[in-house]
Amino acid sequence: MCSSDLSILATGLTNMNAVLHVVNMVGNIGRLEATGNGYRFYAEGYTPSLVALLESLDDERLAVAKAYGVRVPDIHQWLLTTYGLGGDSLRETFHRLTHEPTGPYQWTPTPPSLQHKYVIEDVPCGLVAMSELGRAAGVTTPVIDSLITLTSTMLRRDFRSEGRNLAQLGLSGKTVDEIRSIVETGPPK
């Protein structure tokens, strides 16, 4: 049985910034670090291999949500619902969002480096929380964990300790039911 789509867990696990941005940034690090090599962030950045990686990350996010009884849309459905402009595949949808005259992502600039909010905010605030919630629920998140490790290593930071981990959220040692109760009604008095 799923809980309400309006819970704080649903809101957090529908953080599409972390889902959409980090894979593209890490997968295109060569482009990002080469001077003058801007590209259409979504349409050109999401090559077939990176779409596969994105879909695997999204599968992990959905598994974490399911473990907490939360309904969240998959990434493709979210894009279709949010923008009403898409295709039959995720790759086609990225192309339309970037190249169609009404596409909202036409002018999305290519970040100049990993030192950008697409990484330094989305990893500690989004991916770390997803990974930690997964760990507490016994859901493995190897793609999410790898992206946290890669970005931490490349930027010489420890996003897992800096980010929204269970300890910083006051949720260390809590069960799934306890976490759900705390986020839905507040900590016990």
C-alpha cells in the first residue's frame, strides 16, 4: 500500500534536479573541462549510454520510494507530465525539450565545470539523501553511490559526510517505519 503522493518523502524523492543533472555532468566531464566545448545539455549530453545510466539511477530512486511506500513518477513520465512535450523514448524527449520551438530547455547553458550547482548542490542534497534512505531500507543504490564517490573524488570533497545523510537528518539507526513516521508527523516528543 502506498502512502500519499503529497508526503515530504514523495517531494524529496521527486527531486529531479539530482536525477537529471549529475549523470550528465559526470558523463560529459571531458566536454565540461575542454575550453569552448558547449553543447545542448539535455539533447546532446544524454547520449544512449548516459540515458541507460540515467534510467538505472532512476530505477534505484523508484526502488527507494517503493520501500517507503511512496508513489513517484519515473523520470520519463515526470518530463512528459511536467512539460507536455515529449517523445516515445527518454532520448527523444530530451531532444524535443531542447530543439522544439516551445522546448523549455532550448537555452539551458552548459555548466563550465563540476563546480556548479548541478553537482555541488544536487549531490549532497539529492543523491546523498536517496542513497542514505536506501541504505536504511536495505535497498542497494550502486549507481547513485558511484556518482557520489566519483563527484567527491573529482572535487576532493566528501559529499556523503557534507550532505543530507541520516546522521545530519537525525535519522541514524531508524527503521523505515520510524523514518516515515518522523517525516510525516515529526519526531517523537
